Amino acid sequence: MQEMVIYGVSFDMVGKQPIVLLKTREGNKFLPIWIGHPEAAAILMKLQGANTPRPMTHDLMNEMLSELEVACTRVSVTELKENTFYASITLQLDGKEMEIDSRPSDALALAVRTSAPIFAAQEVIDESAIEFEHEVEDQEEVVEKFKDFLDNVSPEDFLGGTGEGRG
């Protein structure tokens, strides 16, 4: 497992599908995961500090966990199987940890609300990550390079190319 950070949310130029872009904390590898529009909005809203008048689903999950004194200790993108990403949410209650199966988008939307660290399995990174040749400090530069990559990649390069919604 490698620790990741959410680097941004972009859009597939062809299908206009949202893509969350995870970056390895150490190194220069980026993991694109296609997600749904509601989950992209939930992630972006929290990253941008926006609030809604009423709690959205992931805010509700966070509030419920908090009220029940359950801590979200980490989220992990665990595997890529048949072109679908899988994730888990690790919760802790009274010193006992449990893993809950999740879509990556829901796990990430919860992670940004709980400040839980994000991890990805090494096999997922090896299979699906994009590595830029030199260290990139400017987020806009990475997004532009990623958009260039998306403009030139074919769906076959992703064995179906629609991310977590493929399963």
C-alpha cells in the first residue's frame, strides 16, 4: 500500500465523466479513477470548503460515525478487477478495526470529511497509474498534462475505460 493524496478532479474529454486524480505522496505517480457526477460534486464541495444548507449523503455518514464515536482511520483503493476499482473504509470502534467494502468515490468523499489518510494497493498503482517523467509542482500543469494524456488515449487503453462504474 502507498499513501495517496487527492490531487484534483477533472473530466474525461470524450464522455464528460468526472475523474478523481490521486497522487502518490512519495513520487510522481497519478492514479485516475472515473467516478459519478454526484460523488465528484461531494469531493469537490468539501475540498473547496463549500457547505450546503442540509447535510449531503457523505456529510450524513460522517456525522453518524461521529455521533456513534466511530473513527474512520483510513480509506484504501484495494484492487482493480474486471475494469472496476474497489475500495475499503477502515473504521475503528472501541479499539477494534473493521473494514467496510466501498466504491472508491464514496470512500474518498468520506476521507475528505474525516481527514482519513488515503492508500492504494501497489498492484493498482502498478497497473493503472500514470507517471510523469519529471517532478511537477504546479497543480495546473499536472491537470493540463493529464488533459493532454486524456485527449490522446483511447478507451481500449483502459480496457473499457469507465472506472468504478464498470462493474
